[in-house]
Amino acid sequence: MRNERIGDDGSQRRGVPHDTRMKLPLVTLVLAACSTVLPAQKGIPHEGRAATAANSRRPNVVVFFIDDLGYGDIGPFGGAFPTPNLDRMAKEGMRFTDFSVSSAVCSASRAALLTGCYHQRVGIAGALGPDAQIGLHENETTIAELCRAQGYATACFGKWHLGHHPKFLPTRHGFDEFYGLPYSNDMWPLHPNYANLPKDAKARKQGYPSLPLLEGERVVDAEVTGSDQELLTRTYTERAVDFVERNRERPFFLYVPHTMVHVPLFVSAEFAGKSCKGLYGDAVMEIDASVGRILDTLRRLELDSNTLVLFTSDNGPWLPYGEHAGSAGPLREGKGTMFEGGIRTPTIAWWPGRVPAGAACAEFAATIDVLPTIAKVVGAKLPEHKIDGLDITPLLFGEAGATSPHEVFCCWYAGGQLQAVRDARWKLHFPHGYPSLDGKPGGRGGSPAPQTTQQIGLSLFDLRNDPGERIDVAAANPDVVARLQKLADAARAELGDTLTKTKGTGARPAGRLQDGDARLVW
Ligand SMILES: [Ca+2]
């Protein structure tokens, strides 16, 4: 929990009372739409035969979850780096321009994506480090478990970050296969907070142990080096391609949470200098190429018309890293804050023949919606426990008049503070502190510049006209403030709020390492 916590060491989930949201009529509308459309068939001999079999089966799902990629980093969202594969993906699919993660930091964000719950509900906050004794609870239900129950092959290639001890690993949460890092790639002895200290410095001894690489539950490299990190993006991609090829005749759920573009940045030789815009741009280009290679594999095996692919990021850019960080584009702040720059992520959905091509969806949606949406697509039942996400297939499939199913979305951070709530148009911040460069430049060469804690008072922003959250319009809209306050009160009662010292009733605990549990040793 050391380096990445950015003040989010114990946040809680925002709990939108399920009942409130379920009032919305859309949810039921949606259901009819998704299972009825049959994918186009392209039967051609050889691989075409597999495709024909594939097309009559349940759809495959692929989720890319990029680490710390900013809203303004990729071509379809106005980014400056060349991303031809994502450009094509957006041209053939749909951009979601108002799509949020649950928390502006790694572990919490991943917990929400995989469980369909606010991270506050499932007890995972901040970024878990090598000394963490907790992880995703065994009673939580992940997308992988829902899919596996439907007969899907499942795999995770990339960064897990929901607990590194065996009982918390992907293989215990519905994934048949896992290859990757257990947590962030900067949680190693070369972290800039420690690497530059004298060898005998006391603080240096508090640094990180060597970084392990896992296959399944086994450590296959006990000391990942920089040279090893250069190969991560490529190796995850090769694993993903191999997994798709091996499962071409069986439905699959493939989760690719790339280690990049989280610092420290590394690229393979092929991408070194390729962007002509620095190492960060090179890393974005290698991620882009990874997406292209996997989409090309789906096309080659004629699985494209039967595969839903989602691309998004786990949080906004880590701005103190300056030239080694991305851009939030027009949005305010970045990772570690619940401003839009921290939580609104560049999101693309792709499913030729199902998701409208070249479309943009400006309706609000979030990573908590991914589980119920995939459940709908693959014909799985939702978990019996309460979740916070809602089915967004009407948006995904471009139903006329479809709107966001969310009445409210809540932003918990920094130890369970309910820092903000929003609806389709308005976002109300409650008074809180947040880390910021405050207009100063970010760091250079992979070292972060210091941030200071800034304060925001009660503030209302009109996201429709001011997505950059610059102009406080609370005074002019007392009715909106009152309505959002009321929704926030309900969320606090459900999942708590440390800002108002409210205890919620609906939160569930994280999993905790117990005496006798196996430890990951390396
Ligand atoms: Ca992250």
C-alpha cells in the first residue's frame, strides 16, 4: 500500500441503493435486445468451419484494462500518440465518452470491474502492496466465475492486484489460467522513493521486495528485472493470442489487464522510440499494437462477429510522473482524485454486427456495469448478493432512445470518503482534500514531482457543459444540490462515509489472510 496509495488507503464504496436504481424502466427493456441478434456467419472452409460452430455458440468476451491510461491518450479520444489499431477499433465500434471507474487507483478499480460492485461494497481500497494481508473475498462473484459457470474458458494475462497470496489469486476467482504480475510493476526495489537512497539508509530497507512473475499460482520468476519488464506487453499479448487460438471452438472470457502504461515504463525493442514522442508514447503504441494483434486474431479465426471486446483503463493519468504520465485531455486532475481526470476513462466497445460502427455514446456508464452487461450477453444469472452495476446493453447495442440506467453514481475515495456524487448531468463534490501538482510541472525521467493537498468545498459542476469541473454552479442550482444531497445520504446509509462519520449497512469485508493459509513465497 506504499507507493500508489495517493491517499486512498481505506476508501469505501459508494452505495447506491439498488432499489432506487432498479426503478428505471430501461433495465427491463434492455434484456430483450441482446440475446436475439444472431451474429453474421461467414463460413469459409478450414477455419471457417470453426467459425460456423463458434457463431452458433455463446459469444466470447475480451476485456482490456490498461493501467493508468489517461482519457486524452489515444487517437479516438483526441490523443497525440499514434494508435492506429484503437482508431480502427473505434471506427468499427462505439466510444463511450462518459464512462467511469469506481476508484482512481488500481486495486479498488479492479475490484469494481470484476465484481460489478462499488469497491466500497467489497472492501477493497487503494493499491495493495507486497505486505497486504487482504484480497478479494472468496464469496464475491467475478465476471470470470459467471462465465465459467456457463462453460466458458477463462484467462487473465496481466496485472492482478486483488491480493497476491494463493487464496486471492485469479485461479481462485474463476480464471482457468493466469500469467502476470500479482501487483504493480513499481512495487520493486527500484521504486524511485527508495532506489536513489544510500544503500544503508533505513528507509531503503523499508522498500519493496523483488517483483515476482506468476504462472497460475506458481512463481516462475522471483526477481523481475527491467529487461523482463520490456517483454511484458508482448508476452501477455502472445499468451492472449494463444489462448484465443486454443479456444476457438469453445466460448471464452479473456481478461487482459496490461501492466503498462503504469510506471516504470518499458517497451520491447520494436517499440523503443517508435512514437517519436517519448517513452510514454512508445508504451501507448505497444498497447495499441497488442489490441490490434488480438483483434486480428479474432478476425482471422472468424470469431469477430461473435466476440464482444471492451477496452478501457483502470484510472486516469498519474500526473506527478510528468513526461512518464499520460493526459486527462480536457478533464480536471488525474489518478488519485475523484475529479473526472481521475475516473473518466477512454472506453471503446467492439462487436462487429452488434455494436454500431463508428458510434459514440455520451450516456453515463461505468465499470461496475461490465459484469451485469456481460452476464446478459453470455446468458448468466447475476450473483445473489447485491451488486451496484446495471445492464447497459441498450447503450451498447445502440437501441433508439437508450439512456443511462443510473440515477446516481457515487465516488468514494481516501479511506471511505464519499467525495462526490453525480447524475447524468450534474456532479456534486463534498468538501475534501485531494493531491495535486497545483499547476506545477510533473517529474522527469521516471521520478515523480511532489504533490500538495488541495481542498475543494461543496461544489456543483455541470458536466454536460463543463466536463473539466471548472465553474461551481451550486449557488444557482439549489434544487439540484438538494436532490444530490438526498441521493448521497442514501448512499452513505448503504455503504458509509468517513467524511460524515456515517456507518453503512451494506458493505462486505475483503478477504483476509488467516493463520494456516498458504502464503506466496519467492
Ligand atoms: Ca492504475
